[in-house]
Amino acid sequence: IGITPILSMARRLQQIGSKYHLYYCARSVEETAHYNAIATSTLCDNVTFIHDKATKDKRLDVSSLVKDREEDCHVYVCGPLGLVEAVKNAARGCSPETVHYELFGADPSAIRYHESDSEFTVTIGSSGKSFAVPPGQSILQVLAANGMKVRTLCEEGYCGSCLTPVLSGKPDHRDSVLTQAERNSGQLIALCCSRAKSENLILDL
Ligand code: FES
């Protein structure tokens, strides 16, 4: 659930005395996981609960929060797609490095396969072996078919488990986990969904 990673971050920030504020949206107190633990802890002064089951107009004003924050303030959002999208929309025009999010499902706007996809090869840096990745198949599927094991979880481009360093070549990013700066650097690739813009990718595997 969305609060779990955010709560760990809040506890750590509290511990080291960093400035933060946690906005915890849920439908009601009864549907707020860890409510008592938070409300009775040292975190409580830095937490605002928003419960909108009874009063629909009591929604979190995401737009104002994101736009009016201090310049060096980072936003971390975790939860359903609607909330994440609202934060991303409010943050348009802001530095993308200051907005961090975690989805619980694949980003529906992310396009995994294009009709114009073409075949490329991946080369395993440690062994020098190369494999062709045809359109319609992921690098991950090709590696698995050739007996290679890669750590994966979501296999839809949003968890980051399969991120792998790229030694050479140009990735065609189709995940929703890398930041824009990470994409631009081309140093990592999500093997479960991303492809290549170059004819060959050499992976640090
Ligand atoms: S397995 Fe989750 S991003 Fe690839």
C-alpha cells in the first residue's frame, strides 16, 4: 500500500531532523492504515490526514501544494494512478528531478510496442554472447529463453527490479521508473520493456 514506503521515509526524516510534511489521503479513519501508530507518534505534527469519504470537497489540493512548495522541496508520491497523475500534472514545468513517484501498475500512457519496432541485438558484457531481440519480444524474454536469469518483479516497467547498466549502445526507454536525467544518460535500461535505438546494446551482465 502507498503509505508503507512513504512512512519509512517520514520516520527517517524525523529521525535526522529534516524538514518534511506528509499528506496522507484515505477515505476514512477506518480505512487509514497505521492511523493510530502515526497519530500517536512523534510524526503527528508533520502529518496531515485527508479523509474524503464523508466530505468530497475535502480533497487534497495537489496543485497548490506542488506549485507553492519551496524551491528545493522534493515531492514523493505513492498511491493510485489518479493521485500520481494529479501530482505529475501539477509539476509540469518544474524540475523533473524534484518529483518522485511510484506506481502500483503499469503507466497506461507508456507504449511498450510500436509497429515500427525493429530487431536489434543485445550482447552480454561478461561473456560476449549476443542475442537478437525481434519486434514483439522484450530483452528479458530473449535472455530468459537463452537461460539467463535477471531479477524481475512487475515486468511492466514500473518497479525498477530489472534495471541493468548499459555499457554501450542507445536505449529506447519505455519504462516509467527512470527519471528524465537517467534516461538522457543512457546508462541504465529496464530489460522488461525498453528496447534499443542502436543496432546493438552491450549490457553489464
Ligand atoms: S521488472 Fe519491473 S521494471 Fe522491469
